Amino acid sequence: MNKFVFVDCKTVDEALGQMSDGAIVKAGGIDLLDLMKDGIVTPPKLVNIRNISSLQGITAGKDGLHLGPLSTLSEIAAHPEIQKNYTALANAAGHAATPQVRNMATLGGNIMQRPRCWYFRSSEFDCKKKNGASDDCHAHTGENQYHAIMNNETCAMVHPSSTAVPLLAMNAQVELTSKRGKRTVAMSEFYVPPEKSLINETVVQPGELITGVFVPVPEPGTRSAYQKYGEKESFDWPLADAGVVLVMDGTHCRKAWIVLGVAAPTPIRSTAAEAVLTGKTIDEATARAAASAAMKDATPLSQNGFKTQLFQTAIYRTVLLAAGQMQPDPSAIG
Amino acid sequence: MADSPKTTFSRRGFLKGAGVTAATTVIESANALARETKDALHSDRAVGPGSVPVKLHINGHEYSVAIEPRYTLAETLRDNLGLTGTKVVCDRGSCSACTVWIDKTPALACMTLAIDVVGRQITTIEGLSHGDTMHQVQAAFVKHDAMQCGFCTPGMVMSCAALLDRNPNPKLADVKHAVSGNLCRCGTYPKVFAATLDVAQQRRQTAGLVALVTEREA
Ligand SMILES: Cc1cc2nc3c(=O)[nH]c(=O)nc-3n(C[C@H](O)[C@H](O)[C@H](O)COP(=O)(O)OP(=O)(O)OC[C@H]3O[C@@H](n4cnc5c(N)ncnc54)[C@H](O)[C@@H]3O)c2cc1C
Ligand code: FES
Ligand code: FES
């Protein structure tokens, strides 16, 4: 790890005042230290926001769910109100990474973590994302079994944030604060696809801090679920994960949001799958039809065709789980 | 703690063609910045990049140690304080061998900066036993032969002991969940589960006996 100056901040203002000259914010530190140990980022200064009390805490009330960006994944997973009314979010937080990581990792850091791609994360490889000279995405011609199967033409990285999947399906909003003031960005606008920028993965600008995440109150009849699939059952990075939010009238689906993690370089909604379910009775056949619609436009690479299959299973089973017609899948990552 | 030889390459990529000299200059200018702002509000909080004297609370003792901000808790425990019970295997958060408790919560010492735990209570595997008397979970690991090479064992014990503290009546699924991040390449899992469930059973019996005696005496 490179040498750096460390500033422990107690207030948002203090942190904003320190965020210049290449300084990087540290929350739980899990992703940041990982990148620093491999020399992928070499900040001269770390601004520690971990102890800013105004960025901690969860409140769930009539006006929705307010999550401090320092809420840990463990806190989100264990919150009774989130388990009850924002089930997919509790499940996503509770099934990300390992128990120890969940105790340390924060929500802000989880949605801001850098993408997964072993070429990006290895200092041995030059690539466009690192401002490198090489014009190719190494994943296109190299080892790509874990890479994106959709929107992967420019860069085939995947964003692994488990919590971003339900947050996108629940129309969450992210509050950003800088010295210039505050702005709110919808989760649907939060991630920047590689076609727009290879360097910025999110709309968060230098000098901006995530100071809150807000999830609106679910409509009456809302049910949600999230499941994640990987190579192991105990803990693993996702190979396919699905977040499903349904507004139900008995078995009739009035509205549907289906979000896929690690299918594309950013978490994406599948409007094709949503269209199949909207206005229909949810049963095995409609769930399967939604799953295949979601994968219609997939463009898998040489080694990751299996993800197309895995996503169909994930979507099909998670739609039925959300609808209350199937038990949680024991082969999903628990 | 020398810089890894690989960093030169990626730094070059990251800093748009600037060499190591430029990277060093950035660090020095940040250092100068920290010095300049010394009198400003709260700037006394800016420390490093050189060694900083800190006090760490570990296993009920206070240790005074000089650390650079980039030292992880695992490195500080092992290399600076000689507390080598905490093992480092992956050094990337993926195996949980380095599990310690930070304020009683299991956390990864390899992904924690030592400077970040000033003021927190750290418990390592050395802090579980009392002198030569093993912690119940350690004793149960011996009884059930729950280790082979032993590399994952300190982390495994820390996870299981924390589970029993927060849930005195765990089911098999709870134990599996508690160690779901602790990788054991020797495959000792069934014995780890048995040892942990055994301690829960022993504690229930002791609690039962205590209740019985108290009831009789009352
Ligand atoms: C073994 C393992 C398995 C994993 N599996 C999963 C998984 O299945 N699903 C999943 O989602 N994740 C997984 N992860 C990743 C892990 O969840 C993330 O690294 C973690 O959530 C990052 O949060 P943090 O608080 O530690 O962030 P940090 O490392 O502190 O920060 C990450 C980034 O976010 C920025 N940042 C943090 N907070 C803010 C803020 N408030 N405002 C602006 N910027 C901010 C930082 O500057 C940094 O660039 C896994 C990690 C490991 C080690
Ligand atoms: S050594 Fe810390 S998690 Fe592997
Ligand atoms: S006993 Fe060898 S790794 Fe667990």
C-alpha cells in the first residue's frame, strides 16, 4: 500500500473541507484497501468518514426509509422494518459477502465500490478504464467467465453491488452533498455505463459525498425478493442476482420491477421482463416467460454463456419467491 | 512494508503517464498540506504519512505503538505487537482467517487500518483464554479435533465464540451461517459445527444446574 495522510473527520463539513488534492473517502474500507493493496488506486490522503455520526442510522416511517450511508450491511439485514416492508433490500444486504465483511461494509461504500473485472483490478494489465493506452477490453478476447453478458461492447466489467439491485427496483434516491450544496439523484440515474464514460462509474463528482439514501414507501400490495447465485452456497461474489418488486392484487400483478445485477456493467432494469408480468397472473409459466424475455438480448462472450441460463433461473425463482409462490432457493447463496 | 513492486506500473496508468517521482511529489505535497493546515479547525486530526504514536486497546491492555496510517490491524498485531495468534492468509477480506472482534463484533483485521481502531476495544484469539485456561470454544475445538493445519482456527474460534455470545441456543444452520466466511481448506467444518453446538449444550447444562441450586437454596 502507498503511504498516505489519514484524516479522521467527525462532521460532514469537516470531511468536505478535506476532499481535495486527490483525497479519497474511506467508509468501511473494504473495497478501498483492496484496490490500494494492489496499487490500482494510490491516494495521497484518506478522508475517514466512518465516525461521522450524522451519516449513521436508519429510520423507517410513514414517509419512507431513510438510510444513513454509513449503515452497515449487517444493520440493514437485521432491521425488522426493512425485513418486513423492503424485504429485497434486507435480503440483498444479508447475502452480500461474508458476515465479517457485512459488519464492516457500509451502504455508501457498497454502491460506490469499483466494478469487478480481473483485468481492471490487476496492475499487470493496462486498460482504458485505468486511462491506459490499450484500446481493447481484455475481457473480449481473454478470460471472461464472470463478465457481463449484456451491454458489454465497450467494456465487459460488472458492478457487484448487491444492495444497488433492490434500491434500483424500489426507485431509491441518493442524496449527494458537496461544498456547493445538496442534490438528489434517482438510483436509475446513479450509475454511468461505459459507453458514456469509462472512468466515472457513477454520477458522483469529486468533492461530493453520499449523505443519505431514501427509499419511498411501497405501494399497498407490494412484495419483493432478492436472490443471488454463485459458485458456492456459503458466500460468494454474485454470478447472477435478481431483485424483484411486484405490486400484487391476489395473484394478479399490477406493476413489476425486475433488476439484474452483474448482467451488465451496471445494475439494469429489464423492462422486457417487467412487460411480460404487468397485468398478468403470476404463475410458473409467466415467471418463465419473464425470465426468457430478460435474456432475449443477451450477448454472452466466449466463456460466459452459462450466465444467460443462470439469470433465467434466478429471475424465474425470484419472481415466484416475491409472489409468495415459492420458498427461498436453497441453492442460492445464503 | 515496502511498496509492492507492481505499484509502479499501475500508478503510471492511474496518474496519466506520470512516473513514480510524480506520485512521491503528490504524497509530499499532501504532507505539506497537512502541515500547513495544522492550525485550522480539527486539522490536528490529519496524521501521517510517517509513523504516528497511538494507543490501542487490545485484550483489555493498552499498547503504545508507532504506526504508519497504511498499516493494517493484522500487520500491527503481528509485526509490531507480536500478537501472532491472528493469522493472515488472503490479506484481501476473502477468507476470514484474520477475524478479531472490534467492540465485540467480528471483523477482518487485514481490511482494517490500525489507525482506525484507536479508541475501540479489540479482542484477538490471545484475549479469549485466561492464562493457561482455554476458552470453552477452544477446549471444544481440541475435544472434537476441529483443526488440521490450524491456519483457519483462530478466525474460526473468534466467529464461533461471538455467535455463542449473541445466541446461546444456536441451531446447526446458525453455526454454518456464522462461519460462512471462514474458509477452511482442510475441511474441518463438521467438527467445528459439533464443537460449537457442544459448548452451547454445556452452557445450557451449567445454566440449568445453577438455576436448580439457586431454586433449592431459595
Ligand atoms: C469476500 C468478499 C465478498 C464480497 N461479496 C460481495 C457481494 O456479494 N455483494 C456485494 O455487494 N459486495 C460484495 N463485496 C464487496 C463489499 O461489500 C464492498 O467492498 C463493501 O460494501 C464496500 O463498502 P465499504 O464501506 O467498505 O466501502 P469503502 O471501501 O470504504 O469505499 C468504497 C468506495 O466508495 C467510496 N465511498 C464510500 N462511502 C462514500 C460516501 N458516503 N460518499 C461518497 N463516496 C463514498 C469510497 O471513496 C471508495 O471509493 C465482497 C467483498 C469481499 C471482500
Ligand atoms: S486474511 Fe483477512 S480475510 Fe483472509
Ligand atoms: S484447519 Fe487447515 S485451513 Fe482449516
